Amino acid sequence: MEAEGIRRALVRIAHEIVERNRGVGGVALVGIRRRGVPLAQRLARSLFEITGRDVPTGSLDITLYRDDLMRQAVGPQPVLRRTEIPFSIDDRRILLVDDVLYTGRTIRAALDALIDFGRPRSIQLVVMVDRGHRELPIKADYVGRNVPTAARQSVQVKLAEEDGVDEVAIEDVAEEGGSVPAAGGGAP
């Protein structure tokens, strides 16, 4: 996917969100750090363009909730980023936003982290890319694109806010010395 494909996917997802939730009343977006945050912000802009209503948007750092915290994927000194949820999640429909859905472990960690902030009415999952290979029973409610991949491949979502360019690419991971990323399947 290139920039225009990402833009179109987000606009389509925004329309699906409005339709499924009968508007955006009681809806809030929470992006998983890193690339889920700019995706959530872009969705908020699209939702405003469609409905004329602002949708509260926050960011969630799941580092300490990951089940691979002490493994090589995160390391003994993980980088902590800020969680910023400047609104109550109680009784809201929370749309959790991430770039790549892979094993489901990142989303499980995000659900654990989010529940520490309150009791939402519901949680819906938005992802730009669903690449398959689930290890946990997690399914996205809104998907930009389904991309079947091999386990040896990695899906890289790049966004202008983080990487200077908008694109989605599939890369082969080196067999020797390399490994498929443990969470998300996207770039760290």
C-alpha cells in the first residue's frame, strides 16, 4: 500500500465506525504506541469530517504488559513511552487502534493495560493490516487490508508522522540470526 491506499482505507474504516456505532457519541480512540497513535489521530480527523464531531483520542503504552518483556524482543531494559488518555474510558465504546495484527499478543497486552484505566462499555479493534498467524483468539472489527503472509515475512507499516513516508511493505526476515518480530509483526 502507498499513501493513497492508506488514506482510502482509513476513510472507509471511519465510515464503517460511524455506521456500526450509529454515530460517534460515546466513542473514543486509543492508539497503541507507536504507529497506532498517528493512525488513531488520522481516524479522528476522518470521523470529524464525516460527522462534524470531535472524537476523544489517546495513546497507550503496553510495554510493561507484554508477555515477552524479559525476552530478547523487548530486553531487560524496555523503552517506556507515555500513556496519555485524557478522558474517562468508563462506559465508552473504545476503539483500540494498531498498525499490524499478527499473533494477537500485542492486542492482549493492550486490553490488559486499557482495563487498568476503567471499564469501557465495549472495546473494538481497528488495524491497518491483518496478516494472519494468530496465536490468541483475537479478531479485528475494522481492517484496512488483509495481507496473507508467511511466518518468515514481516509487515512494515510506515507512517509520515514516524517514518517520513506512508507505505505498507512486506519484507522477508533473514533465516539465520534473524527472527520474525514477537509482537505485531510491524516495525518497533
